[in-house]
Amino acid sequence: MTTGLNKFKKPLLFVLAIVPIAIVGGYFTGIYGWAELTDDVKSQILAQIGNNQNLYYLITTVQALIYALIFGFFGCILSEKTGLMKPVRFEKKPIMVTIGMTLFTGLVLCTDLFYFRKHIPQVAAIYQGKPSFAYWMASVLYGGVIEEVMLRLFMMSLLAFLAWKLFFRREAKPPTGVIIAANIMAALLFAAGHLPSTMQMFGEITPLILQRCFLLNGVGGLVFGYLYRKYGIQYSMMAHAGAHIVWKIIWILFL
């Protein structure tokens, strides 16, 4: 019994560590998300939840918490099995690499500000004001931490594990090519997962809108996956959160 519990000690400790982040990030994601909804959609949601706006915030908070618990726990197990789990510590060289990749990804996100804003009216509307405090918190905590738990720690590890067991089961661990392929697939799935919300936002999917969706969501995924593979999930979280910070600072300074 003790041995069995020890097997789950790391996943449980990891989940406990991110629970507060999930709660706060989920709450502010609800606030930000609500502000972005149209009045018609808000009315439809309120009709379904008893005209209680705070209940909507509670639902988004609980949703983020569930994601953290499930994907965090099983992601840790898969990460250990595939050899992707690294010691949670910060060292000089990985930090310097992460800072460079954070700046690069932040600049990629800024193409929305300097290019897509000029060609897509709905994108221009986003930049009419400054990013709200709720948007900052949702991006850094939910985007930077919970999305990394779901997409890198869980999804990328799962894809690597499945490919390993299906095609390279005689190998003691997944080949590097399998990990790289899993990273690419996870990034593409993350970008494709934004298509429904993109369709809802723009009302159509044009080649330029499709390019925006995959550029803004896919490039970062590849970068964060690389950091996860090389140095550990803590560095992918740092880069994801940092890229949002870089983007929003440039947004504030140039608009």
C-alpha cells in the first residue's frame, strides 16, 4: 500500500501546487471571458444559470480546477513514463534560453498588433482599449500554467507515450523523433482547437484568419514544447506566461 501511494506522491504534490493558480486563473478567465461576450450571448447564458452572473465565474473557476486536477495528475504520470519529467528547479542556462524564446514568442504574438489589426476589422476592435487586469491575470495564470499542464504536460506526453508504445515498444524510452513529432501534433491540435472560437468571433474563416489562428497559437506551442522537452515544464510555463506579458507591454506602449 505504501509503495503504491509513493508512486502517486509526485503527481499529487504537483496538483496541490497548481490548485491555487487554477482557482485564481479560472476566476479571472471568467471575468475576462464575460466582458468579451456579446449582450445576446450573455442573455442566453444568464437564462440558463438563473440570472446569476457570479455563477458563471464560479463555473469557469471550477472548470479550471478540474482541468488542473485531471490533466496535472495524469500528465505527471505520463511525463515520468516518457522521460519528459525534469527536476523542478531553475538553472542559469535554461533560464537564458527561456528568456530568449519568450521574447521571440512575444514578438510573434505582436504580429496581431502590427499586421493582422490592419487587415481584419474584428482584430482592430480588440485593440481599441488597453488590456484589463482580468485579461492580464487570465493570460499569465490560466494561459501560462493551466494551458501548459493540458497541452504540454498531458497532451504532448500522451502523444509521445502512444507513439512510443505503438511503433517503438522495443525501445527503452521514446526516441527523440517521437517527442518532436508529439510536440508538433500538440501545437497543431492546440491551434486547431481555437477554430470554433475563431469562427464565433469572426463569423467566417478566411485564409488570413486561418493564418492568424495557426500563427498565434501554433508557433508558441512549438516553442513551449521544445522547452518542456529540453528543460522541464516549469520553463514552458515561464515562457508561455512571459510571452503574454511581452505582448501586452508592447500593446500598452505602442497603442
